[in-house]
Amino acid sequence: MNTETASPPRDRRDSRWDEHRRARREQLVTATLAAVGKHGAGVGMDEIAAEAGTSKTVVYRHFADRSELHVAVCARVAEQLTRKLREAIGSSDHPRQMVTAAVETYLVFIEADPEVYRFVVGHALVDRPVGLVTDEKDPISNLSDLVGDEVGALVGAALTRAGQDTAAAAPWGHGVIGLVRAAADWWLRADRPMPRAQLAAHLTDLAWTGLRGVVTPGPSTQTPASPMEEA
């Protein structure tokens, strides 16, 4: 006789509670974004709790500290931005137009709500005790990490179509986003000294100068060019 016993089935009440906690966390993330919109990137937990119609104690039942809430907000914002990037880049098959779409979409996104952008990239761990050592890893240490991965994948696809080695796709993807983010951060700090479209054009020109030689198919090598053709 088999004496092994199966583990008892999980109580349905536990599953319902998991769903409730997930939904409540999503509501708190939404409330945080609304509070940032009202109070700016330096919003406090009291203001976030008030926006959610609850208390800080309740917020901390669902998020261990401000850092964990920040990570959840980052995840929401990154998901929105990467979805917009995929849609924009997928609207064209031409590599330069894909770069243009990516740059323009990034700038449109941060210009629409610069305080949310500052909140996401700022990552102020104000609730962490000074000197606390933790193994917790922020899956989105900054927004550009996820976006860089996304652009790297798109660069890799372009390299594949061009018959090129894809080994450099990841660093190039992160490099392009690093370029755009650094310029975008300056643009916001300087109170947008030039129109967004002009900045997008400058950044596209710079990024494309580096990418065009490797993401576009090279000339056929079946028939060598004559000296007259090379002139």
C-alpha cells in the first residue's frame, strides 16, 4: 500500500487573498503615479497614502518600504514605455526610421509627464535605514535597463536581416538608450531649451551615424567594383 500522501490542496481563500493583494498593489501603484503628478517627484508616503484613500500603515502592508513601491512603479512605467517603443518601431521596416521612432517615442513619453520620469529614474531610497546592507536586487535599477534590453533586441533583429554578427546588439542597444537618456535628462534639467522634434532629429542623426554601417545590408561581393565605379 502506498503510504505517500499528496499535499493538501490550497485553500481557495488563500488564492482569493493573493488576487486581492495583487489588485491592491496595482491600485497603490496607480495612486502613487497620481500623487507624483500632483506633488512632483519628491512626493512623500503620506501624500501617496492620501491619494490612495488609506494610511501609510496599509501601504506598508503591501510594500515593505518605499524602495519596493518604487520598483513596482518602475515596472509599470517601463511596461508602458516598452510597449509604445515596440509599436513605434514596428511601424517601419527602414532602420533609420526605426531609430527615429524610438527616439521620438522616448522623448514624447518623458515630456508628457516629466515628474513621473524624474521619480522613476531618481530612485531615492528614503525609507532605508542608513548603513543597511541588503541582498535585495532592484529588477529595474533604472528605466533605461529595460528599454536598453528592448532596443538591443531590435538592433539584433536588424543585424540579422543585414547578415551581420549580432554579438554587439546588446551593448549597442544600451549605448543608444544611454545617449538618448543623457540628452533627455539634460533637456529636462535645462527646461527644454529646444523643441522636442529638434532634439529628436539631433539624436537620430548621431545614433544613426554609428548604426547605419552595421544594420544595413552591405553591397554584394559577387562582382568586384571596377576602379571607375569606385571613383
